[in-house]
Amino acid sequence: MLEIANLNKTFFPGTVNERRALRDINLTLREGEFVTVIGSNGAGKSTVLNMAAGKLFPDTGTVLVDGEDVTKLPDFKRAKYLGRVFQDPMAGTAPTMTIEENLALALGRGKFRGLGTGVTARKREQFVDELKTLELGLEKRLKTKVGLLSGGQRQALSLLMATLTGPKILLLDEHTAALDPQRAALVTRLTIEAVERHRLTTLMVTHNMEQALKAGNRLIMMHDGQIILDLNAQEKAAMTVPGLLHEFEKIKGAQLDDRTMLQ
């Protein structure tokens, strides 16, 4: 479903700030696979996700979605394939528009938009049903402007908007990092339920090892622009946070110096 082949990316090439962010990355996500990606700061996690999203373009390599080469397509042209939830709860929604207006925009993502009523009675019924799955009472606040919602409410809404049309690929970029523990746990649970309900192929970047182990059926660890560990569902189910730290130290031959950024 998502095929990343031989991706390389160097930022600020030929300058004193040159940094090789990705080194020959190869990654394939099969249909319905939920892959979590962990690694220390600068490992290349978000760069891979941004390559998949079309926010960044590789120096070399290809990105295919459902067999179609999208390597040179910008993010807005990949909208019909992808759903994405950002780390910042303020991103991904229009704060001056109402909840139902935001959902109507999400429903039309990647489709031709002509003149017509944005929110119809039938759409409103659908929105109510979908919002009930968030367990936040937002189905009773369809006319509320999104800018008035809390961070957790906005992130849950962003998740719903990203999954509303059943995209081929769901991209999650540390989407619970800015939330308090209670809301983060809720959004994590809602994410797992939404992925299972829609059978979405998902790539989730996170710093939280417990979250990475809890969600998904495959886990990848990155370091210095490379994939250094790839665990299947069975291996992942048997793994623990101390075990992941041990694997990192064993692979790199040195003690991890930024454990707080990984946990």
C-alpha cells in the first residue's frame, strides 16, 4: 500500500550546516498494517513521514501509494490518498469555522468541489454519528467554532477528520505529544479504534515508547537517518520499554544518551 524505496535526504548540502537526514530508507507497509516509528531526536522519523505526505521531497528515491508513484506530487495533490494528524492541536482544523463545517471540508478532501450546500441534513446526521465515537459530547456542539475547543477536543476532531473518508494511508505525527496524559491516552485509544474500524494502513511517529508498543502491529526504530530495528507483530507483543532501550544500546554499541527523549 505504501512503498518507500531508497530514500535519501540531505538538508543544507554544501554548507557548514549540512545534515544527512535519511540514508537509503526502504520501507513497505502492507494494506491494513499499523506501523509505529520511534527514535531519538534527529533520527529521521518526521522526515520519513513528511516524505510520505509530500511535504518534503527526497534527493533520491521513490514513494508509491497503492502502486502509484507520488514522489513528485506535493501534499495537496496527495490529499485524496492521505489523512494526517499533526502534533500541534491548532493544525489540521479551521478555528474560525464550526465543527460541522470542518467535517464537511474533510468529507470533500480530494474530491471535485462545485457550488452547493456545504452542510446538508444528511451530512449532519453522519457527523453526529461519527462524533459520538469520540465520547466528548461534540455531537451536541455542531455549531461551535473549533477555535473554542480544548486541545484534546481539537486533536480528537482532527483524528476524525483525517479518517472520515477512509484514506489509503493515515499519517500520525506525534499527534498526542502536546496533550496532557489523560487526553493523550484518550486520543491514543480513539486512534487504535479508528484504525481498526476503517482498516487503515497507518504510519505513526512517536517519542513515547509505551504508546509505540501499545498501538499497531509493527514497530520500527530509527537512528541517524536509518532503520535499525524492525519488529513484526509477534516480536512487538513480546517487547518491553527496557527491552527497546537495550536493543538500541546493543545495536549502536553505546549507552543511550537521550533516554528522556525516547520515553
